[in-house]
Amino acid sequence: KNILIIPGDGIGQEVTTWGKQVLEAIAAKYGHEFAFDEAIMGHTAIEATGNPLPDETLAKAKASDAILFGAIGHAKYDNDPSAKVRPEQGLLKIRKELGLYANLRPILLFDELLDASSLKPEVLRGTDILFFRELTGDVYFGEKNRNADNTFASDLMNYHRYEVERIARKAFEAARTRSKKLCSVDKANVLETSRLWREVVQELALQYPDVETEHMFIDNAAMQLVKNPKKFDVVLTANLFGDILTDEASQIAGSMGMLASASMGDGTGFFEPIHGSAHDIAGQNKANPLASILSAALMLDIAFGLQEEAKAVTNAVADTLKAGWRTGDIANAETPADKILGTNEMG
Amino acid sequence: KNILIIPGDGIGQEVTTWGKQVLEAIAAKYGHEFAFDEAIMGHTAIEATGNPLPDETLAKAKASDAILFGAIGHAKYDNDPSAKVRPEQGLLKIRKELGLYANLRPILLFDELLDASSLKPEVLRGTDILFFRELTGDVYFGEKNRNADNTFASDLMNYHRYEVERIARKAFEAARTRSKKLCSVDKANVLETSRLWREVVQELALQYPDVETEHMFIDNAAMQLVKNPKKFDVVLTANLFGDILTDEASQIAGSMGMLASASMGDGTGFFEPIHGSAHDIAGQNKANPLASILSAALMLDIAFGLQEEAKAVTNAVADTLKAGWRTGDIANAETPADKILGTNEMG
Ligand SMILES: CC(C)[C@H](C(=O)O)[C@@H](O)C(=O)O
Ligand SMILES: CC(C)[C@H](C(=O)O)[C@@H](O)C(=O)O
């Protein structure tokens, strides 16, 4: 298997080092052959080439069997709303070019981290959510406009029926293999896009009578997710709503530093932590590498069908947490100082 | 003062009864004269007239000094994405017609309810957030399209500079009277609308050098609000993001049943709970009337400048909670059964 590593920006560099080493360890232990290549993207790529997604990176991405990505973004651009070239364009473009329309974000809760969350343990215990976030449509990719005198700006929120259908189908199929419950989140009381979304999901639900389908407004979902996360199983939603809900849901897992994601289309899969580039802690051996390591596990499972190998990685993470080891983001007031590790030690 | 009561749909009917009675009690006690009128809106108005916002209601609204509104919506329309006439159109239209561009949502935390939340008390204690949600622009009011064969739908997300400026100014002014911290939430790494938003807020910030201004992406804000709500004071955001964040934030106050809001423009103010019509408990004497009562307090304070009277209402709510009285939504496992009240008893 050919695996492309794209570290990206900020802590992306440090955490992918460990995702990669875990893949190497798995290859050695189970007798697989993984060939690694590396490429640049984001701020790092702008600095080197002026382009957030150089052609060479895209070509390597298309030629690979799976991609392990780090993180993207830099404060420099965040505070300069008029910048024309931006790191995020690299990520959005590679999602589009690889046709990665289905972003899977499992909210995996390790019992050992129940106390790391701001939510009460009794609210969290037993939570197991799988998000299906649409990733190549919505207001992210609609036409953008700014008038000449800078007094007006717009972004077109939009969906085609086939875009809703293909991600919804993936979510229904996944629901079948889990507890047969699907919650589709939209804002159909206000948005035409959401009304089309809801119609398509309603139609598809007829083909999955064994799956209990529910529709929820995004405002209510953002509330219920904090109030009673256990009530969710498979959650299906659009690009923008998914961006918001999954970040919010990261607090269920105790920290953004724990959450992995898989972006799938019809070709190469793309695996990345849901956390950002966190430049404030970059290069300080502070970042939590577990999200990257768990992204590697998702790659083994989803891209390569290596379930046993994937399980070995997840178990290693669980064992490490059980033994009391923590990075700063998942430590709490009771964690002994000598149990708090840096990125490299945790890796 | 002429006060228009619009009960709207579902539990809106029951809760506004109590908001109104509190206003009557205040008038009697402090020697004010409040004249009340009533009007219909939403599903109730569709049933009666076919129109979610009848002309008569709009005329009465424009002629009044302040409006106490209940709730809107009905499951019938939620599950029928193709319905052309919808209750919510009434609410959106009255917001637009009255020019209610600034929606203030204070997250008022009563110490007695610290345990009613799914968040840990130590995470909550001391939280005091004031949201400024823009209410008459964004993707809510942009052009909507659906193609003839139902394979495509769109909504235009958009902002004019003046729309951002006027709400931002209100938020900066409020920050000055509080702890001088303002957090503006957008998605400027992806949306052109957000980049205009951020530019305008950055420019305005120069006029408020005494206010510490921060910009945050919506996904991060949705996460931070759960992780560490205390870090927020005044939060400024667009219509859609504000809808999502304030519902999420309701869990800080223990329940949606506790949160009031004020919608202001240049004329009549509009006061309403942030909760919905909750048809599942409507007419059963179960709804929490405190959000409507606290909306009446906001009316006294903001629309009429009656601070002492407003304080009397808020204190009465605090005393009632201190005495142990609860409605079902704010009770917990330790609440004695005889302390759990219905809508009318709580009112
Ligand atoms: C960096 C940004 C463009 C991206 C998004 O909004 O999709 C990120 O927040 C994510 O969730 O992957
Ligand atoms: C009912 C609905 C249209 C409304 C909104 O989205 O603005 C509600 O959720 C609110 O927050 O007032």
C-alpha cells in the first residue's frame, strides 16, 4: 500500500510523525508492506511555492492508496480577512479533487477520559456517536461574491439531490450495522437547501424501514448534544452543520486531541485528526498525538480492511490511557505530574 | 405603555399568560399603566386566516410599544418540507418588518440551577454571557431557489456592511458596560460573508480600544462554549451561527425553559423565550413559564427603562428557585416530588 503523509501546518507536523510510526509498527508486526511518501499543503506549501495545494501534492495524493493528513491553518491569515491565498483553500481543494464527500467522525469515548470532559460522567457514559458530515458541497463550495466597494459579501449555500443521496446512503448503511438509529440534522424550517435535504432523506428512509429515522433542527441538535449525547447514534448532516456539531462533540471525548476522522469518496481515503494546527503549542512537544494515531487506525480499518490491525492500535491507546498516561489536554487536576507526557513520549 | 401579546403556537399560549400576569402585577405594584392587546401569529394564524402573519397582527405590532411573544412552529410543517406556507415565516417576517436586527440573549445562570445542567457545576459557576445575534440578515433572508425538477436547492448567505456595523456597535457598547470583552464568531477561513463580517468588526474595534476584541471560528466557539463557558462575556455573531450557539448555551442555564431574549431595532422591541412551541407538552400544564416571565423582565428593563421593576421580577424568580420550586425541565433526581410544579403553579 502506498501511503502519502501530508503533515500540513503547526502541530500537524509533530502528530503525523507518530501516526506514521504506528503504521510502520503495524506493518512490521503483521507483515504488511507500506510505502510512504510525503507532500506539503497549507501555509507550509504557500511559504514554499505560493500555492496551498501544489500540483505535485495533488498528483501524489491521487496516486496513493490512502493519505494521513495533519492539520491546516495559520493565525496570519485568520486576522487578515482580505488575504486572497489561504491555507484552508488547500484542504478544501483536495477534498473536492479527490471527491471526498463523506466525512466520518466517530466520537469514541474512552472510559478513562470520562473525567476529562466538562460534561458530567453520568451524562457521557455509554455515548457512541458516528457523524456523517457531507464534505464537498454546501456553502463551503458555493459561489462567493464581494462587491467592488466592499459593502456586500455573499456565499451560495446549495445542494444537489445526488450529493445528499450518496452521503445519506452511506449513513443509512452504517446505521444498519450499528443500533439502527439515524438522526438527520438540518434547518428545514428556514432553509430551502435543508428542505431538499430532508425530502431526500425521507425518501431514502423508505428503503431502510429497519432504521429508525429522525429529523432534527440544527439549533436543537446543538443543544441536545450537550444535554443528552447518549440519545444519538448515527448523525447525518451537511458540511457547515457537521463542522460545528463535530467540534462541539469533541468535548464528549474529553478533548479535540482524541478525535480522528476519515474522509471517503470513490477513490483514495483521507485520514486526519479533527483538531486544528494549534500554532500556540506547535514545536513544543505538547500536542496530543492520539488523534493522529487513531486516524491511522481508521485508515487500517476503512481504507485497507485491516480490522485486527486497527483494533490493535485502538487497544494500545486504551491500554496507555488505562495505565494513567496523559497529555496535557486530557489531564485533569488529579493527574499526577509524572503521568503527564509530551507528544513524543505519548507517541 | 401599549403591550401586544402574541402567544403564537404550542406552549407559547400557556407561558405568555404568565408573562402577562407578571407585567400586570408590576403595573399594580409600581403604579404604571400597561394596556394589553392580543394578536395571532404562526400555525395558529394559518389555521384562522391562511396567513402566518396577518396584516392586522403586523399593524397592531407596529402600533405597540413592546411585544411579548410566545413560541412558533408545528410538527405538521416540519415533516412536510414541500409546504409553501409555514408558521416560521410569520416570525421571520415580523422580525424583518419591525427591523429587529439585534437579538440579545443573556445566559443568566441561577446558582440554584447549577445542578440541573449536564455540565459540571465547577465549569458553569460564574458564567455570564450576553449574546448579540444579528436577526434580519444572513442566509435566513437571502434569495432561495429550487429548480423545476427538484434536483437542486439554494439559499444565499449574505451581509451588507451596514448590517454588520449596527449590530457590532450595539455589542461593543454593551461590552463597555460589562467586563469589556467581546468575542466575534464567524467562519472567516471559509466564508466570504464572514470575511466581510470580520473586517467590519476589526475596523469598529479601533473605535473601542478599551474593549478587548477576539475573533473565533464558529466550530471552535461551539466547542469552547462547552469546554469553558466562563471565558465568554459579550458574544457577537451572525443570524445562523447565533441561532445554533444560543440554543447550545441554553444548557449552561440548565434548560431552554429559563432563557429570555430581546429583539431590538429602531422601534418596537420584541420579547420572547428562546424555547420553541414544544407541542409534545402543550396544554398539559408542564411548560416552564420562567423564560416568558424573564422576557417580561427584559421588556421592563430594555423597552421601558424600568430597571427596578425588572430587578423585582428577576429577584422573584431567584427567590422561587431558592425556595426549591422547580418545573420538570429544571428538576433533577434529588428534587422532592412535592417541589415539582406545573406551569400555572410556577407562574
Ligand atoms: C480548516 C477548516 C477549513 C475545516 C472545515 O471547516 O472543514 C476544519 O474546521 C474541519 O472541520 O476540517
Ligand atoms: C423558529 C426559528 C425560525 C427561529 C430561528 O431560527 O431564528 C428560532 O429557532 C429562534 O432561534 O428564534
